[in-house]
Amino acid sequence: MRSDPAEYDLVAPANLQAAVSLLANEPDRWLPIAGGTDLMVQFAAGTLRARNLISISRLPELRRIEAFAEEIEIGAGCTYSDIRKHESVQREFPMLAKAASWTGGIANQNRGTLGGNIVNASPAADSLPALLVYGAELILVSVRGERRVLYSTFHTGYKKLTLAADELIRAVCLPRRFTGYVSYTRKVGTRNAQAVSKVCMAALARLEIGAIHDARIALGSVAPTPIRLTETERLLDRKPLDPSLVRLASRTAVAEVQPIDDIRSTARYRGAVVGNLVTEFLEKLGGTQRMRSVALDRWNGLPMDEAEKEILPCCGSRAWARSMAARRPFSDENSVLAASDETWRSLGEQDWMEAFAHHPRIGESLAAPSATARSAAWSSQEQSDAAAAGDAVKIALREGNGEYERRFGRTFIICATGKSGSEILQILRHRLQNDDRTEIREAAEQQRQISQIRLRKWLQG
Amino acid sequence: MTKTGAQCQISLTVNGEPRTVRAYPMERLLDVLRQQLGLTGTKEGCGEGECGACSVMMDGALVDSCLVPILQAQGAKVVTIEGLDQDSRARALQQSFLEYGGAQCGICTPGMILAAVHLLREKPEPGMDDIRQGLAGNLCRCTGYVQIFEAVAAAARRGVGR
């Protein structure tokens, strides 16, 4: 039964201040309405309980997209069309732009707003998984001022939000920190437009030295709210991507969701789709890994001297580089890594010394004179954790380096990736106790590890 | 039931003409167009933003007029199917809908034409995917869509988008 418009009131304040003042004076009386793509449907069906509505669709304060150094701020009143057409959003937050393009049809996208999608709090809303994986924060405004909340803590239960009755969402902030991530998003529904999703997923991760880092997977339509797959994410963290991990992740994801049977789908089907989407995401991630072996194919085809020169910064020993270039072609990353270890162990002490001489002292940014630019850049990456050490540790490291050089006549070599300054200091003090024979083997082992890490980075381009 | 709101005066431009109506602020733009202004080319299908039969342009954007409370159209420029009779894109689309069998019962046709005009304004040379997406919010229960997509593609080929 359609509602009678005579029983409703709607007012249009001229600006945001006037809107929040109305809400503050009678917080339980007013319901904000923006594009009306949800509330006007309730109105038509005779189920819109609120009788007094505040139109916020034309508040200029809510209709801006601003790019700051650290984040992009999307006004809560921006429509899906505003979002899907915005260049920075398309480039940096493609999954949100994509979700906007799936919402309703063009006419709905011209009216429906991101803020409205959030407060409507449907577990099936297409934009919400993207907001979850991008770590969106909301700016809430009232006459009391503004506060920021993480979207992930804002939507607390089925249609439940931590939004006070006198508050409006002013903006949605997305941190600009996902450069280099692989993203994957997919809506599974009867059709993309005008159909509510059976399952919708947004996922992000980056690959570093062949391992998965910071995997972020969110799903809609499988629980009372959009959810992150925290167990699956934990399982994937820092693991090399291989088929057995993909299978395990897919099973973990299925166990982690609580879908229901409803008019659009069944719990069983939704569960199966979740497993398949996680698999597809990880296969896409793996595809980018395989694509990167393009770098290997190119190197396989280079003339001998160029191939030597290119691989040299991974180790620093010319004999090693010559041997690696001579062993081409390599079929994959693993065979390159295995050949490197074999070659390294077959070399003499003089060759090892040559490699050691390419490294700067730990705790010093100054590159060794013989280091290539690439090797120097890698050194500073490898030492980034150590560089964060406090002054006391840095001074102790400098003293330790000096003692080591007086004792062994060369630079102290350690595979510094992931090690803090104080860890390195402890290892350095321990190794000062070694005899010459043990210590050169230890240094060679450290160089072997450094070469492995550098080769993986090099192969990934 | 108690009466909550009072009628208000709304001024808007419809098909280029300034119009003023008295209406309750939550009255739907669709009803004002059809009942007060006699513009019955805009159809009501589902009444919930799913079918696109009530499509109109509001300030240049395609919208479903069943989801627009009239207060939100205060000061807006609204164009309905009647307002497109001199529009070169709409006329070319009308011709190609005839040629390709893009209209049968006719209920969806005004909305389809509005959505197609909106598409060709934004993308003068749309591919088939663009056409499918541009018309995805407009449902047709007669044609099976293919004739409609072909009609829009033909109109675009003739250069009406430019």
C-alpha cells in the first residue's frame, strides 16, 4: 500500500550546519534522506516509518572529493556516478569505482550516495567490502563537532551502526597506501545491474620476495554485516603462494563465513562461491608472479657480457656472475636460486671477499666504492629495519664494526633484511668470538642469503 | 492519521518552461509530472527504481522520477520524453527504434530513449558493452533487448552522439 505524502514532512536545509542543528534539536524526529534510492522505495511500499525527513542531497559540503597527501576524502553525499568517474578513485581505489558501477543502473548511480549506502547498512551492499579492505575511515559530524571512526568498527551488527541520532556521515577517507598491491573484486549475482549480490568480494594483497603480504579479503552477503576473512588473511600472511596454500585458503574461507538461504541464493551455493572467489583471487595474485618471470625470459636472451653485468648486483662476485650467465637459460625462479647457491659454494675465498666488498658497513648509508647503484639501493632497503635503531644501538654498532674490521680485516657481513639494530648488534658480538675459519664461512652463508633475497627481487623486476 | 507536512510551492523548469506547482514535499516527481503537468509520456512501472520506465533527466542526469521527492526538484531543470521531440539524438533514436523493432508494447520506450540519449551524450561512440551498461537500469519484457541495443548502436553509427 503506497504511502500518503500528506502524512510526511520533508525539509531542505541550506547547508550542513543547518542540517546538523535540526538533528541536534530533535534527534529522534528527523531522518536524513539523500538520493532516496532506499528510502523512497520504502515510501512507495508504505513501510517508511520516519515521518519527518531532512533532505541532504544538495548540501555542497557533502559533495566533494578531495585528494590529500595521505588520503582521499570522499564526501558522503557523492553519488556512485561521481565516484566511478573520479580519476584518482579509479586509479588508486579501483574496487570502489567498480562497486559503484555495479550498484543499481545509471539512474540509481546518479542519485544514490556512498554515505547512504553505508547508513542503509545492507549486508549485501556492493561498496562496503571495498571500504573494508581499503581501511576506510568515516568522518561523523554533529553540532558537537567531528569524530573519526574506522568503518570496520562502525557497522556492528545486522543494520546496526555506531552513529548517534544527531550525527551525519560527512566524508569517507581512504588511505593512499595501496600502490603495488594486486586487487581483485567480483560481484556474483543474477546480473550486475539492478540485482542484489549473492556474494560480493573485494581483496587486496602484495607479493614480496614471492610471499604474500598484507592480504585483505572482505565479503558481502555472507554474514549479518560485510566481513573481513581474518583467519584466511592470517593463514596467507608471509607464505609463499603455491597450490596447496590456495586450496587451504579456499577451505578456510568457506569455514569462516555464515551465509544464509534467502530469496536470492542458498547458504550452500554462497559457501561454494566464497571458496571459488578466494581461489580466483589467489590465482590472479599468482598470475602476476608468473608474469614477472618475463624478466627472467629477457635475461635468458641477453648477450653474455650484458647478462653478467645485470645479475652482478645480486651478489657482487664477478666469477659468480659469469658462472650464472653461462648456466642460462633458466626455466624458472627456483632453478636460478638453486644455481646461485651451487655456484656460490664452489667459489674460492678471493671471490667471496670480492662480494663482501660490495656492502656498506651495517648502520652506514655510504655505499662501498665498488657497489653498483642497484646494489647500494638494495643495501639501504635491507638495512631499513636496522636504520630505525636508537642512537645508543647505532653507536654500539659503529664500535662493533670497527672491532670486527680490526679483527678480521674486512666488513662485517650479515643478511640484515628483517633484523633490528639490536638483533644485529647481538649477532655481531657473538661472531666476534669466532675463529677465522668459522667466521669466513659464516660471512659466506650470510652473503648466500643476501643473494637469494636480491635474486628474488631482481626476478620480480 | 495526523497530517504532518503542509503543501509547498515548487518552482522548476520542465522541458524548458518554468513551472510552479503546489505539492506535498514528499510527492514523487513522477506523480507531479503525470498528474499536475499532464506529461504522461513518463510511465510508472515498478515504482521502486528497478525498471527505468519513469526515467527523466534532472539537471542533465538520468534519474528515476519515482524516487525523487518533489522538494528535491526545487529549482531543477527537468526534461521528459515530451521535451525531446526536437532533440536530434532522440529523433534519430526514434527512427532506429522503428527500423530495428526496438519498441513493442511501448511502456519501456520513453525510458529507453531517455537512457540512450544520456548514454550518447556521455559516450558518442559507445561499444556494445557501453550500450548494455547504459541501458542496464531499463527493463523491457517484450523485445529481449537485442533489437533495442542494435537500434542504439545504429543511431550511434549514424553519428547522432556527436
